Amino acid sequence: MRYMPHTADERQAMLEKIGVGSVDDLFIDIPEKARLNELLDLPLHATEMDVDASMQAYGAQNLSPSVAPSFLGAGAYRHHVPTVVDHLIQRSEFLTAYTPYQPEISQGTLQALFEFQSQVALITGMDVANASMYDGATSCAEAVLMACRVTRRKKALLSGNLHPHYREVTGTTVQFTDFSVTEFDPRLDGEEDFSVKLDKDIACVVVQNPDFFGRLQDFTALSEKCHEVGALLVIVVTEVVSLGAVLSPGEMGADIVVGEGQSIGVPLSFGGPYVGLLATRQKYVRQMPGRLCGETVDQEGKRGFVLTLSTREQHIRREKATSNICTNAGLCSLAFSIHMSLLGETGFTKLAEINHAEAVSLAEALSAIDGVDVVNDTFFNEFTVTLPMPAEEVVEQLAAKGILGGVPVSRLMPNNSEFKNHLLVAATETTRSDDVERFVSALKEIV
Amino acid sequence: MLNNVGRPTQPNAASDAAISQETYTGNKALNLETPLIFEQGVPGRIGVDFKEPKKVKSKLGALAKKSKIGLPDLSEPQVLRHYVRLSRQNYSIDAGFYPLGSCTMKHNPRINEKAARVTGLGDIHPLQPISTVQGALGLIDELAHWLKTITGMPAVAMSPAAGAHGELCGVMAIRSAHAAKGEARVRILVPESAHGTNPATAALCGYKVDAVPARDDGRMDMEAFKAKLGPDVAGVMLTNPNTCGLFEKDVKEIADLIHGVGGYFYCDGANLNAILGKTRPGDLGVDAMHINLHKTFSTPHGGGGPGSGPVVLSDALAPFAPVPFVVEGAEGFYLQENVEGDAESSFGRMKTYHGQMGMFIRALAYMKSHGSDGLRQIAEDAVLNANYIRVGLNDLLHAPFEGVCMHEALFDDSTLKDTGVTTLDIAKAMIDEGYHPMTMYFPLVVHGAMLIEPTESESKDTLDMFIGSMRYLVEKAQSSNDADFFLQAPIHAPRRRLDETGAARKPILRWNAEA
Amino acid sequence: MSLKFTKDHEWIAIEGDVATIGISDYAQEQLGDVVFVEVPDVGADLSKGDELAVVESVKAASEVYAPVSGVVIEVNSELEDAPSKVNEDAFGDGWFAKIRLTDVDEVAELMDDDAYKTYIEGLS
């Protein structure tokens, strides 16, 4: 076996040194009845060539958005990841390092985390960000728990236009705690009236921008209303590229910002691993979940970085921890940070501008089709269209023609008949003119 | 002709006088420093080229951004050099031995990385029509089959994102199972030696943690355990092999006892590596166990993630598994994405999409490479290596528990007593020896614990060198008055010991532009 | 003014019906460098044994429990910027909170200086 170095002679010599007759003597603590004497009913070891072939075969059975025209979004977006990003994250020293608990030999990971936190704080318009979480939805749940700790209140209001999976994950996470969530109904016009429920018992209101349907909204007034009753405003951003073109949550008065960072540097990979973002105001730092990296100096006075405020974490606080999470999205946050470094201010804002322009031009092309209407008055790079027939059927027919034509709203809101004919459509810098032409002509044939 | 313009080809004769170690740049030959990325930007540089955006009428409404963000502008070669320099300040398993107990730092095969980037796997969208992702669902299904076979369990929830997330999944399933029977149980039993995540998880599920002490042989105290059992006990969370590197011999009795009071057995699977192909949790009475794909199945640690923590479940808990999950139907695979139909008892959703697909791909490639024979060899070599270290050191360092260990060897600091040298000092001196330190001060039940997990990846030569190095350090601590040698360590690392107190008292958590 | 102690290493100093509370020198030494102290809200009504404060070092967080019952009337807000005062002057500038006693009899149950000294000698 290519990964294990011992020869039979070496194993024998080691057993003799240990003073046992056979390797099975080392497993005597396993109850005899539960010991396996046969091999597991699985194939024997395989060559690298064969493993490669079997994985390639799995890939070949899927329709790849790298090959097919793709307009999918709903919280995960196809963007171009510069070659440098994947090259760097595969460097041994990043890929195969452990969590940086030994700062003297982990400055690479730590400085990169510090830069990541700084970048996230800047784009969200907040004071501080943590070193990342599992993904956007889990960050959202953690933000609600955090808001409950900060305010010492127990109820959260979730916008109906928050990504349905974010609502579900948040509900699942709090279901056995003292906290509860109240969900509003989704509304295409985004005109939600939180004031009916917003009182001094509410820990936070959670909204999304652009919202699930792609609409943009200014939450400045809502943040003021929240603060009047001592509640926090949590703003969720599922497409971080929008922050290059749109007013930041910090500028609107958000207290906690939650994001899905996948769009920057992280491949779609069928839904994970992604990189959850969580940023907040300085005064709430000690109530923040997740890992944090901080600046300090070493014995010789040289600048260095360490994981800090770790007393918030599970390995010290145990049942009183701010969260049970002990990892961050390590390599994905590194990919995010490298990509963001390559973009810089100039590139990030330009990327956002291109995304918006591609979406506007796609919306014009689609709305020219009879029976297809664009619902949104505002959007960034994703919008909702209505079709004259169920979106699920349209998407299947498009797939049969080799086109990935958007996400039916009904897939995420299966029990809401109001949205049966609604389709979410996204464009990015990867959208090509001939992709749009194929999409439009195929859609014309179907509807 | 005589050529007298050549360069000297032997070192110069040098005097013994001390020379300055300082350099103008702060770099030391191959040790290259790099400022923060924010300190390197020049507005107008760019690291990615774009085509010009189409001219369109903006649909941003009143929300168009007017302010600057403050990101630095750099070129591609600058960014590349920055991160290459950063990377060189990291220790990694590719570069050296990582005897980090409880963390299973093993070889990360590169075929796994290649597989995760295959066209049609690494680039597919989570919400593509199901008909266009049959290969992806088939892959998840095959991985599920391997996990179920390895553990002898009937079901597996794939979506949890890491070990702690898997724990949350398992304990939520337990709470849901009790709720379905109309029971509201309040206590969950957790041994003192447990990972800190166990009590944190139990608390998130509304349970009160009741700690069970350990016996003198490092296993859970069965008498204390029995005394704590009762109708209000929801279950027990036990790591097996446990955090002392020992197999809980009474595991079947523990399972029977907890089932006897109507509770469930949660097994923390962090240490699965030691028992692959040697025993199956399903045969030990386990109801739920998370599997750290980033440990046992070598999806890389990546400097702290991402992980992946599928949870195998017994028949009793399977109905409560979170959505989504893959189901094989007459027309191929489909995804059960909502709490309805087959999933009507599901406790909900844990992640935005379906799970850590990128990690699934790597783990499956790893398992296929090993096969049933290789998986068993992993456990045997991991346990062999740990015991080899145990006998190589236990005349110098005190092992608190007698007998063979599983995949990790545990020592306490009793033989360092009165030397002025602590476990931490030994660990920092190990850095100068070119090793990543072992796990320190965990488990908490052992004073000054040193937990050493070599894994199956390491050769006998590496282990012999490591044992020699540890003996050198411990003997030095015991025999000399040179405490300063240890207090100063590490001296050869990119940084000396860092001021963690200062970092926590006045947290600086981001770069700020000079005012 | 003499101090009274608890087994959890809190000290209190009584003046009239007001008790000043902190942690002992022994406790701060065991904790190591204190990096943060979470003090209670003024006005909090605490029963004996309730969580009064959390004191954090780099590697540990410990709860400080109310040694007696009472209402918090003042907290040491200087600890927010200078938690090191707990290390430097545990019995003085490092105090945590002042509470107005609701049950003066509880004070009698606490250890005096000598009893506490004997107690910590027994711990090492």
C-alpha cells in the first residue's frame, strides 16, 4: 500500500520491541465478540490510476456548468476563480497544516486569517469579523444565537425574503434552546412590516440584501426601528460580490452581518465546503462565535499573530461556550482572501459592475420573450421572472437541451403555490453572449 | 594563461568573534518576511484583468455604493509572492511529523485533491436539476455505503459540516427521538475526559451535562455511571477509543445500561482511525457517531478547516436524520430536500446545501485507494506506531495508565516534577527539534498531559528519530539546571513565543488605515 | 477593615450594609494573567451563589459567584480597560462589584483571614 511505509520485517521488529506476539495483541481491549476477524465487505485497495478513473466517471455523469450555459444562483454563484488561487491553496504548507494553535510555526495561516478578517470587515462595513464559519446558513443561525446573548432576549424575527434554507437552518439550530424564531411570509414586493411584532422582547430582525428574489432594499430605517426597541439588525448577504456595488450593511446600520463567501475564490462543488462570514460591531466582540485571530508581538518584539479570545470557545467554556463550533472554513477563507487580494478595490468594484451589467442585459433579453416577465424593479446579478407554466418543468426541459436555466423558486418553497411559475435567474462575469442567446431561444421554444 | 579572476571556492577562514545576526531587510536568507497585504497596495494596480462592462441602465436603484471600501490594489506577482512567503512560515504534515493526539494528522494523498477538481464534480451547482447530477448523488451514495459498512450502522446523515456539527446532529436526533415518544429528558452523561465540544453540544440541545468520573485505568467509572442512570437521562456521550487513547472495554455494558433506561448511546468518533476494520461501532451498541472525514479519511486539515462530519445512525435514530439526503428510486437517485414524506420525522436542516461535497469526494478517493485490506492496515499500523512510541518513552516519561494503548500514547508530567520544566516547555523545545508539538494539557484528567498520535503514515525511522529527540529533551530537563534552554524555546522558529496576554487584553482583530 | 472569604476564593469587605467583592490574591495567581472581567449590571438582584462575574485569563474562564445575597450598586468599570488590576492589586483596585446586602446573617458563614489561610494551605 503506497501510503503506509512499514515492511513486514519492520512490523515484526516493532512488535518485538513492544513485547507482543502479534498485532492482534494490541487490540485485546476490544470485546472478543465485537472483534472483526474477516475483512469488511468492501473492495480491496485500488491503484491511483483506477481511483482516478472511477472519480472521472462520476464527474462525466453530471452536466457541468463549465460546459453548459448556466444561470443558477439562489445562494451559490459561478464565478471565475483566478488560477493563482487554487495553486496557492494547494501549497503543502497551507493545505496540510493543522489549526494554528502553535503560533510560532503557524504565522502563515494566522497572518492570512488576520487579513481575511480585515477584508470581511471592510466589505461589510463593520468593525470586526471572525475567521469564518461553516457556511452562510450556519452563520445566520449563529448570528441569531449571538443576538440573543447580547440582548438577553429570546425571540428573533426572520424576514420572509431570507433564503429559505437560512430560515430552516436557523429554526433547526434554535429548536431545543430557550430561543425562538418567528418567520414572516415571503413577498415579491419586499414590503414587510416588522413593526407589528418588533417590541422589547425581540433580540433581532434578520433580513437579506439582495433578498432571496434578488431585490435590493435599504434597511437604514429598519435599523433605526430595531435600535429604538433595543433589538439588533442582522443583515444577510448571500452574494458577496454585490458588496462591490451596493451600499454595505454597515452603512445601513446593521449590528451583525452574515454572509456566504463562496462567490470569492471558492468553487461551487455541489454546495460545499463554502465559507460563512460573520461580522459585527466592536462592542459585541466578546459575544461573537467562532475563531478569532489577533495581532500581538513575540518575545523579540516582532509583530506576530495568535488565536485570541479563545475563552469564548467550547474547549474552555464547555457547556457555557458561545457556540459548539470549533473549526473555521480554513482553506476556503484562505481562497477567499487570496482572490480578494488579487481583486483589490479596483478589481472588486469592477467585478461587481460587470456582474450587474450582465444581469441587466440578461433581464432585457428574457423580458423580450412573450410570457416571460421580470418581477424585480431593482436587482444586482440575480432576479426573478414569471413564466406561463411551472418553472420546475421549464428547467427540466432546458436541462434536456443542455442548459442550466435558473432555480425554480418552488424547489426551495415547495409548499407555497404562489411561486410555482417563478424562476430565479443569475448572471455573472462568466456569462457569455452566446450562452444568453442559447438560453433565450430555448426558452422561446418551451413557453 | 593564468586565470586569476575566479571566485574563492572554499569558505574563508573566519575569526571566532561574534557577528551580528541582524539584517537590513529583516529577512534571514530563506526566512522571508512579508508585510500585511494592506501595507503593499498601490491604488490602480490590479491582479485580475476584466473585459469592459456592458453599458446598461443601472437597476441598483438608490442603493448604488458611493463610498470606498479600502481594499489594497496589488498585481498578481505581488499577491503570489505574499502568500508563498506566508506559507513558508507554516509547519505542515507534508514537511514533518505532527504527533498531535486526538487530531489524526496523517498523509494527505494528492489524488484526492485531483478528484475534488474533476469537471462535473468540483464545478457543479447545488441546485441543478436532479437529472443533471446523477453522478454526484451516486458518489454520495457510494460514500454512504462505505461509511455504513465500516461502522456496521444502517444509516448515515451526510450533511454535517464538521465533527462538532456532527455531534449536534447526533444529539438533536436523540432529543427528537425522545420527543417523538413524548419524553422530555434533561440529563446527558459525559465522561470527564470528553472533548470540550461534547458539553457545548449538549447545552445547545437543552441538556444538562452530568460528568462521569474516570477510573484509575483511564476508562469511565462504571459504578459512578450506573449511579447516575435514571429515567431522566437522555443518553451518554462517549469517545471510543477514548481521549486517553484507550479502548473503553465496558463499551457493550455501557450500551446495554443506557438502553436499559431508555437512553441512547452517542459515540464521539474522533478516534475511529484506531478501529477501522477491527471492530464496528454498530456491533458495540452505538446509536449515533460522527465521523471526522478530515481526520480518519484524510481530507486535509487546511489550517483549520473545512471539515466534514457525517453521522452514522441506528435504526432507532435514523428517522430523525436532517434533510437533505440521497434516496435511490426507480428512476435513479433523488434528493429528499424537505421535511415531508420520507423525511416527515426529520429534525430539520443543518446546512445551506447538501453537505461538504468537496470533502466527500476526497474521502471516497481515500477509501477506494485503501480498500478493505488497506483500511484494516491503517488501524493496525496506527496502533502499532503508538505502542512503539509508548514503549520507547515509558521508562523516562510516566504513562498514567497501564497496558497497551490504541492509536495514541499518553504521558503525564510527573517525571518533570521539580525540574522547572513544564509540558509546555517540552512542547516548545520540540519545535526547535523540527516537530510540531504533541497535544498538551488534554485530556484534562491527566496532569500536564502529553498526548502523542503518530498515525499510520510515519515510518519506523521517523519514529526512532522522534523517540530519540524526546529522550534527549526529557533527559536534558531532568539532568541539567538549564531551565533557560526550555524557557527560551523555540529560538529557530519564524517567531519566538508570542504575547497572548497582550493579544487578549487589547484585542486587535483587523488592520486599520493609519489615521 | 477585615476581609471574609469563600471556598471559591472570593473576598468581601463589609462597610455598613455594603459589601465590596473581589477575588483573592491566591485566585489571581492560579488564574494567571487576567485578560477580561465581565462585571454584573448595576441593579442586578443576586442571591447567594448566583453568577456575579466572569474572570478570564488567556486559557481559562472562571465564574465568580455572589458570596452573599444583595443588589449590585456599583461595579468596577475600570477593569474593562485594565483587567491587569486584578493581578496587580487583587484586594484593592482589582475589586469587581459592590452590593447592598439583603441578608446580613450570611456574612457570618464566611471564612475569616486565618481560616482562609489554613484553607489554601490545605489545597497545595
